[in-house]
Amino acid sequence: MGYDDEDDDDTVVKDSNGNVLNNGDSVTVIKDLPVKGTSVTIKRGTLIKNIRLTNKPEEIECNADKVKGLVLKTCFLKKA
């Protein structure tokens, strides 16, 4: 009954600095990240807007300028 659309209250998603992340937040990449399956590298300092939380607290979904549908680890991100 809509469980997939609701955030799990027990799960807290944090960035590399320990700041709590929420759906719709903006984050900055803190390390150059090569994207698997492409020749694209997301450079350090890239701002990624409107993130979406996943079922795993260590991952978020997002769209970058060059690549759509990315899943990134929160240990490489900081809240903007």
C-alpha cells in the first residue's frame, strides 16, 4: 500500500561529512568518478541537483549533465 513511495523512517542517509541527505537535495562530487560502461568521468566539484534516495542508505540515484540514471555512493558526495 504505497510502501515503495514512502521513506523508511529508520533509514538515515548521510554524505561523506555526516550531513543527512533528503530527496531533492543537491550534492557535490568530492572525487573524480569514472562511469562504468562509458568513457565519461564525473569531475570533482560537479554539482548534482535533485537526488533521489534508494533502499540502500549508502547509495543515491541522480542525473548528471552527461549521464542520466546514475547511482552514486554517498561516500563520494557532500551536501551542497
